[in-house]
Amino acid sequence: MTSTPKTYKEMDTIRIPESIPQIGIRAGDAGVVDSVYDEGRMLLVEVSRTSDGLFAILDIATEPDLRIVSYSKLD
């Protein structure tokens, strides 16, 4: 049985697939899709903290599973 890949769109809320201890992000933290690019294979995701606002930007690949490709912590 083949599963259909999930289609993401701007403003979707997703769970971060893996921890990034260097910047304090844990697997399962929530992020918001800012942009979908590379024909849906990449997402630009914003992670924010309620007290501080925008905290980090992540590039997340969608295939075959979600995985973080790069990140930037915002100071």
C-alpha cells in the first residue's frame, strides 16, 4: 500500500521533526510554514516563542519524511 505524500501550504502549523539542542528547539515544537518551494519538497518554517516573538527559521525537506536541512536562530 502506497501512502500519498502530505501537501503543505503557507500558514500550516507543523511539528518540528527533530531537536536542535544548539538553539533550544525540541522535536515536536510547533512551527508555521512561511513558504513552500522546490515544487513542495521544501518548507521555510518559522518557530516563535510567545514571550519573544520570532525565534528561528528552518528549512525542512518534506521527502521522504520531514527533516531539517538548515536553520538560523534569530537574536
